[in-house]
Amino acid sequence: MFTTEELQAIDRKYFTVIVADAYDVTLISNNTHHVWYIHNVELKDRNICLVYHKHKIATLITATPDAGHFGGRSGISSPMIHFS
């Protein structure tokens, strides 16, 4: 779970925050216009963050998410996984 402190620490000069809650964060870079979707998964012994990165927002907006795949078949890259 993302804490309030972590969510407040997002640099809003660099990022436009689309969603920021306990389990999901979606950011757009104000410089490059790249999009990041970060999903926090809580496991019994640790948290895992799945990070998806997209170069173009247009395909993100027109995509229809389906179960288990953010953006469906819109070409979002495989997730990078961060263990904490």
C-alpha cells in the first residue's frame, strides 16, 4: 500500500498525477509526456510494485483495459517489478 507520505512526495512540477491512491498511481511526465502506471500488490511477506511505462498517451486513452492487463492490447510493455 502506498502511504500518504509517499503519495505527497510525488514531484508535481515534473508529473501530472492522474490517479494516486493506496494501490494505484498513474503519472504523466510534463517534460516527455510518457505515462507510468504503478500498481502496489500486498503479499503476506512483502509488497510488490508493478510498473508499466508507455511512450504515447493516445494509445493509453483509447485502450480498453481487460482483466489482468492494464491497457489490454494497446502495446503497454511488460511490467517492471520492484520488491520492497
